[in-house]
Amino acid sequence: MKNKFFIFAPLFIAAMAALCAANPGSIVATLSEMQSLTDAMELVYLDIGGYVSIENLNDLLSEQTTHDFDNISQGGGTRVIDTTTAFFYPQLQNLSMPPRRWLGPYVTYHESRISLTGSGYDKGTLLDFWGTPYYLFSPAGLVRSDQGAITLELYGDYFDSYAIVSLGPDGVKSSDDLIRTFGMPPIKPVITSLSATSAYAGDELRLRGWNLGTQSGERAAAALLLGATPITTIKSWSERLIEFTVPEGAASGNIRIVRGASETNSLPLTILEHPTAVRHWNLYE
């Protein structure tokens, strides 16, 4: 697996030069630290076959830790990302014995550089040199180990692989963000986002994901379902994106893709009723 580093576009060379000139030590140190974090993630993958949160990278397989969150088995197990789907495994994983045995810590965090409260992210996570958490993204979205979920916050499902992000000197999503990617996209069919969670019949929606297949061809034909009802109002369909129109008479339910004997995860879609101009009124003189 190859690592790549890039600054999120559009950031011109002149702007990057100005940023480095203003914060030379912090920029260089951040890039070096991000390289260490991605290297640690790759070692974790070799040992347990998946990725964990940035907070976990300095954890011990021991109850004798300064903070409870530094015990990799705290809470009865660890949230591990299934790299075939880019989502967490449904169950906490036991990393105390083969085939998933924790050999960390894979990095060491200075006490002054971690957040005891999580700073809106994970407790014990590493802060960058401007005091903001480093964020971990899978191809499905922001990794929220504290919530046991992958969400669409910040960059959402933008990245084609895994990514560690520093929000840079300004601490918000902007052109000064520093991003290092690693790993590979998922290999199983998964859906990651729907352009709206509620819609009227006739609205056009976009469904993003991975390995979404095609509607026809040599492989088993894929079907897009809302609940148990096939959606036939498809505008376009590719491996990464499906565009469709909400059909007339549709009812609220979960959107998913079925192909042969396999199916993706699902996302909820609420169907709204079109308001009528006048309903049940009386005219009084």
C-alpha cells in the first residue's frame, strides 16, 4: 500500500509557500507526524487485518495504563474498521489473542498533545500543533470511534482511500488543510451517502458508494430497492454513483442495492407528501 501526500485543492504554490513561511516549524513537524501515523496504521493492519482510530495507536494490551482509554481492551473490545467495506465491524473485536493480537503501542503520544475530553472527537486522540485533532477518514467518511460510526462530517466520503487530516493553522476545513492518504478502497459493494434523507416523488437523488456494479452485463444484474420495491427510474449507474428519480407512489424505507445473492448496506429515505393548495375548506359569507 502506497502513501500519498497532497494539499487539498485549490491551493496554489504561492499560497503554500506563504503558509510554510508563516509556520515553517509546525508545517514540517505536522507532515512528519502524519507520516508516522500512516506508517503506524499500516503496521496495525499487518497485525490485526484492519484499521483503528488514531487514539488507539498508542494503546497498550494492559489494564495498567495512565488513562483508561489507553487500554486497547477497554469496554470489552476494540472498534476495528473492516477494510473490505470501509465501515466498522458490527461487533467489538478481541485483540488480546490471535489472529488479531495487538502488538502496540505503535506510536507514543506526549501527554500535553492529547485531548482528555476528545475536543469533539475521540477521548485521548492526538492533537496537531495548532491544538485541533488529527482526523481519520475511511473511503466511507469520518471515522468516529467514540460513536462507533462512520459519518459524513467534514470531508465525508470524498477520499478514494483512507486519509489522515490536519485542519491546519486555522482549525477549520479550508485550503490550508494537510492530508495524507494510505490504504485501498473497499472491495465489497457498499453505499456511503445519499444526496438527501427525505424527498418528494419526482425529485432527483444521487447515491454514492463503491463497487455498485451495473444494471446488466455478464455479472448478475443489480437492482436498486426502496424497501422491497425496485426503483426503475434510473438516470445513470456507475461503480461509484447512481442517479435516480424518486418514483410516483414510493413509500419511505431503506435504500439498498441487491445483486444476485449479495446486497449492500442500506440508508434510510423518507418520502414526503406534496402539499395541496387547498384542503378541506369552507367559505363563509
